[in-house]
Amino acid sequence: MSEQDLTTLVQFFKALANESRLKLVGALAQQERSVEELASILELKEPTVSHHLSKLKELQLVHMRAEGNTHYYYLDLDALQAMQKATLTATEITPPVQEDVWETKVLHSFVENDIIKEISASRKKRRIILKWLVQKFELERLYPEQELNQIIKPIHSDTATLRRELVGYNMMKRENSIYQRVPESDWRMDSNH
Amino acid sequence: MSEQDLTTLVQFFKALANESRLKLVGALAQQERSVEELASILELKEPTVSHHLSKLKELQLVHMRAEGNTHYYYLDLDALQAMQKATLTATEITPPVQEDVWETKVLHSFVENDIIKEISASRKKRRIILKWLVQKFELERLYPEQELNQIIKPIHSDTATLRRELVGYNMMKRENSIYQRVPESDWRMDSNH
DNA sequence: CGTCTAATTAGAAGTGTATCTAATTAGATC
DNA sequence: GATCTAATTAGATACACTTCTAATTAGACG
């Protein structure tokens, strides 16, 4: 959903998010009517009705036909139904991209120039940082603790914590002080974290 | 459209008539998300997001699932689509009755106890009053001007004007000072008035 | 049990909206 | 052209809404 579509949708909802305007649409659905007539039906003053009609007209939901002094307003059924269809598809299909705005944002705030500035105390954020960190290791290869530390060290001084957390989040497994990266599919849905 | 339906519809439109809330719906259409995550995506503070979510929750458009401290919100797609269908039928079928609120209102303000208080200067209103007045006469019968006056007199003193107007609006026709009522189908669509 | 995290609630500031009265415009009528 | 009618525009008031910061609640963890 583009920025343009979004504001158009908001405008549409705003136009109908009002009892008086909704009643206007209802009254005009039956037949065209003059401003005076609408004011009488809704029990509002004419300037008020005029104001609401101008809002509906901006969005092309109604049009006006002048006959002498009298202004007859009528509904644009096509425009109305087009907008309604737009609301359907907008919420069904929904924005396609942007998926990982959140992760990107978290990473930017905790990692800079390949250096972890701070290990977030929040589990969800820590998980995102570790997910980034574990990409530094190859999948098939075995890493002795010594080597693991050497890789982590320039990224963050607290190698012990990161080592422990990587294992804790099941992103790496350890056997006799030899570490190996775990495929993402094995920890992705890990609901413990 | 009942009063209840109308306010429900207004509530629904109001709920979506806001950029932030529309974005929330968009973000939740993909998957459930925590408040913190949503705040990050929309670039708003958490209390603000919380506030918007509570509005959506009131209308049952979203629901919440707590997991520890974290509150995951997710969309109620059924509720959403149900509301969208409701908007379609509401504007297509439209209010059935109420048709002549306007005429009734005009009559009430100019006629009281079978007496015309004032002959409106407005053409449209005058037409409504005359439409009411002409019902006092039978269709087949012929009325000499004398008798016509006697019938009109107790309703309004200015018999001359009303007589002239009835003929002018083609609601009665005159021949040699004998008057006869014209069937409504013959003057109903008379666009001169 | 005290501390930390995630969320909500309370309260405040600024903006927007609905409605009204009064003034203005524009068409029709005498 | 003066007057009347229908509508719009201008300006004012009152209320609602969005967003923020600060304070509070409730769950998790050492």
C-alpha cells in the first residue's frame, strides 16, 4: 500500500466517520436533494449541511447540479463503490514489504561498524543481535572456543556472555568446547525466547 | 438503516479514519506483533500505540494475547470483513422509509389545525402547501368559483391567491369560472415548479 | 524481595472538527 | 434596478482527538 493510497483511504474514512455525513449519504442514496431539504431532514442549519457537502464533494463522493438558485446534490455511486472495494483490497492484500523494519531498527541502534555497542537487556532485542552475530560463522565448520573468541572479540569485549547466549538461544551448539553453528530453521521458532 | 447500525458504522469509520491506526491494521495483517514492535515500526511512542490499539480492540477489530510481559496483538479478519460488507449494504440498500420527512416538516410549520398560517414565499414550500390544500377537493366533481371560495376561506383568508396558485401549479384547471381538480399524475413531474 | 522490562493509565498541550450566527454572493422576480 | 430566496463563506465557540511525558501496574529473573 503506497503512501498515496494510504492518505486517500484515510480521507475516505474520515469523510464517512461522522453521523451527519453518513446521514447525508443515506438521504442522497434515494434521490437528489436541495441543501434546504437536506438541512430540514437532518435538522441542521444550512451552512452546516453546506460544509459537510463540500467535504463529500472534495472526494467526489457527491456532485452538484444547479437549477436557478437551488443546488441539487446527488451521490456518485460509482465513486463510492470504488472506494469501498479499495478498502477491501487494502486490508486483505496489505503492505507487502517492510517486513523487517523492526529488526533493522534494533540492529542499527545496537550495532555500528560491525561492533556491538551494547548487549540489550531485552530478550527480543538480544535475540536480534545474536541472530546478526551468528551470521559471522560458517554453517559446516567446527570452531574451537579459542577461535570463537577471536572472532567475537573485535565485535564485543564480553566474549563469555555472547558465547553463552549463542548457545542459550540454540543458535550454536557446543560439544567438548567445540562450537558449531545451528541452521536457522532449528532455532527460528524456538518459543523459549 | 437503524439508529444502532448507524452509530456502529460511524464507530467503524472513525476507527479507521486515522493514519496511525490504518498503519497498525496493515502491520498486523501480516502477523501478530508486540506493542514495542509496533511502536518501532510506526515511529510512535508506546503509550500512543497502546492508545490506538485499545480503540481498535473496543470494536473487536484486534485481539490481544499475553506472553509474559509482552502483549501480542493480532487482527480479527472476520470482524474486519464483516464490517466492510456492512458498509457496502448500508450504502447500497440505504434507508427505506423516512422518504417525506421534508414535506411533513414543511406542512407542520405552515399548516396548523387545518388552517394555513402563512403562504410561503418559497416555490418549493408553496408547492407542498398547495399539494395539501388540493386534497380538500374531490377529483370528479366540478366546483363553481363561489363554492371553491367557501371551502378555502376557513383555511386561509386570501382565497384569490390560493385559487390562482392552484391553477398556476396545474393542480386545478379552470373553465368558465368552473374549477376541477387535476389528477396528481398530471402535475407531479411538472418541472416548471 | 528488589530490580528490570513491557505495557498501560493519567494528565497535559496542541490540533482539528462540528456547529452555529452573521455577512456575502448569485439567481430570479416584480 | 430593488427585493427576495438559496446557498456559500467567514468567523467564533466548544468539544474531540492525537501525541507526548510521567507515573503506575504486572510479569520475569536473579
